[in-house]
Amino acid sequence: MKGAERLPPDVMDALQRAERLEYWNLFWTSTIIVAMGLAMGQSQTMKTAWVEDTLGLVPPIAFLVAAHMERHGQRSRRFPFGFGRVNGLGFFLAAVALAATGALLLWDSAMTLIRAEHATVGSVRLFGYDIWLGWVMLTAQIYSLIPPLIIGRKELPLSETLSDKLLHTDALMNKANWMTGAAGIGGVIGLGLGWWWADSVAAAIISIDIINDGVRALRSSTAELVDGAPRALSGPDLSDDGERLQRLLEERYPGSTVRLRETGRWIRAEILGHAGPQEPLDASAHWPHGEERLWRLAQISFVPPRKSDQKPPPAAS
């Protein structure tokens, strides 16, 4: 069975809408990259914004690849568990790229400040007129605010419906992109006023925000890859879904060890020290969040106690 076939119709519809939105995301981000590249000049803020916009292509590409493999990838002898975890791999790659790029941009901005490099904003001749390049930069920055602001707002509710951390990271990336545009406007205006340091300070502030988002995403994605307990959608804290499921299973099977892990958007439970119920398992009775989210509970497995773990009966007196 393909991974996406386990999704209920409303969640499957949300996945398809998310895919369409990511295609639009790729298109608009590509136009922003071109516009920012043409207007970059020597501005450190513009360079930082351009690199971040380019980096913004990574999450949507990773999401589309993961969604395709999740929906169409078949289980095989080489991949007996299918591709439900490929979303987590894409999440990890996006987090690494985000954190590493933020660190490199912060280093570049810091070195510019230390060396006291004075960026210059010259003029460009358009339609027979000499125009200050700063106006071109500001126009590109304003344009770069609009698509990520709209797309990011549309992605957030879809990521919650899908329990998709990769899509949620892309929404945060879009938030960072429009914040970058706002900071970049301040940096360019600062250059126009003669504040040589304003450009690099704005770029450094942007870089710190990128690093913060990248480290949070990296902690959460790493936890998933090493079979950590389910994490919250927006950070490395334990998820409410997982915490409540853990308590329910521990109450239902006292004396057993309950282990939960997350594979992509699904949660899998393992109960050690219990043979399991004799009657067919009612999954809804083991899920504390209602039928509409029951699809997240992909598996409950039982590991009965070994003979060596069982205490021998007391000797007869």
C-alpha cells in the first residue's frame, strides 16, 4: 500500500493543494531571485536577501519530491517500509541548508563590519535618465515582500492539517523572506543617508533570524531521523499528540514500556512487555485526539515479554 493511500480524503485534498501551492511558490520565488540579482549592486543586505531567496527554493523542491515519492513510491524488497519517511529526510536537508547558510551570511556580514567596508550605491541609466540604483533596489525589495507573505500564510494551515514539518519550515522560510525584504529596505535607505554600517547590520540581523529558524528545524528533524519521540510542528519540543498518546497507552497497558516515534507525518507506537489484546485491535480506542486525526496513528505493535524476563513462580513450601 502506498503511504498516501492511508490518508483520509480531506487530508489527501490538503496534500494536493499544498503541492499546487509549492509549484506557485517556485515560480514566484524564481522571479524574485532574478529581480534581486539584477538590482543587487554592492549592497550586503541585497546580497544576503538574494542568497536567502535562492535558499528558499530548497524546501518547496524537497516537499514536492517527498510528496511524489510518498504518493507514488511502491514498497519493494529494497524498501519494504515504503517512503513515508522521505518527508523527514527532506525536512532534515532543508534544515541543514537553512542553518549553514545563515551562519555563512552572518560571518560575511561580520567581516564587512570589522573591515569597515563602505558599500557604494551608484546610478544606472534607464530610458535615457540617470537613476540612483537605490530606487531599483527598493523596488525589488518591495516586490520580494508580496509573494512570500501571501504564500506563507496559505502554507501554515495546510501544514497543520497534514502534520507536515517540511511544509511548516517552508512557511517559516517565506516569513523570513518577507522579513528580509523589510530589513533590506532599511539597509538600502541607510546607505542612501550615508550610514555605511546600516547595510551590514541589517544583513547580520537577517542572518541571525535565519540561524535561529535553522537550528530549531535541525533539532526537530534530527530527532525524527534517530527515532526520537514525536516533536511539535513548530520546534523541538515534544508534541501534544505524542504526549497524550503516551499517557493513554501507559494507562491501558500498565507495567509495559511504551515507545513512540515519528515517521514523516505518522506516529508509530511500540508496547514492550505485553502480548497485546486477544480481540481485534480497535485503533480509535487507542487514539486520544478524535477520529479526524486518527490517520496519524499508523501502527501499534506489541512485543511480548521473553521467558528470561518473566519471574519464576514462587517455590512450594
